[in-house]
Amino acid sequence: MADKLQFSLVSPEAELFSGLVDQVDVPGSEGDFGVFADHAPFMAAIRTGAITVFNDGVETKYMIQGGFADVMPSGLTILAEQCTPMSDVKPETITDEITKAEADLASAEGDATLDIAQHIDGLKQLQESL
């Protein structure tokens, strides 16, 4: 049996997942990355997008909006600002989020414009995948 990665996905509301998996793909703020068992330790900020969990040939996706990924020798922990299983995400919810973020972008200044633009881009990618 191949090595498995201990993965925990936690949002303020609940622990969404905890268990052994083959791989987790994460939308990092500086680029997407995949984590396997025995990965080198690091921390990364997470941007809006989809986390994909691979286990025994099955893919499970979660919509995430912000947070941090902590890769340690013992596994991967994601502390999400907001996270929902993609199976629970409705297209109109994403459309509403895009509309709100575009309004926020119109009045934003400085570094906030980059954060909001990245958020909008992630939402549009999620919208296309539904």
C-alpha cells in the first residue's frame, strides 16, 4: 500500500474532513500546489478556489475562500476562513458572490484591489467548473 497523507480540513463552523488520503491539491495565493505523504514542510496562504482531495481513485472537492495550509511531517492541515463541499454549492451563490466582489473592487484602493481581483478570479473559475 502506498503511503497516505493525514489531512484535516477545518472551517470556523466545523471540521469538514479528517482522514488518510492519497493527495490534496490546494489553490495557494502564490500558485496551486499538491501535497502527498512525506511532503516537505511549509505554510501557505490560500486563495478562493477548489480544494481537491484524491483518495483511492475518488476525487472530492471543496470550495474554499481564504485560509492557510500547514504542511508538516505529520500531514496537512487547512484552516479555512470559509469552506463548503462543492456538492452543496449552488451556481447562484457564486454569481451573487461575484457581483458583491465586483462592487467591492470598484471602491477598493491599494493592495486590496489585488486581493479582491484574485477572489473574483477564483470565483469565476469555480463558476466554470459547476
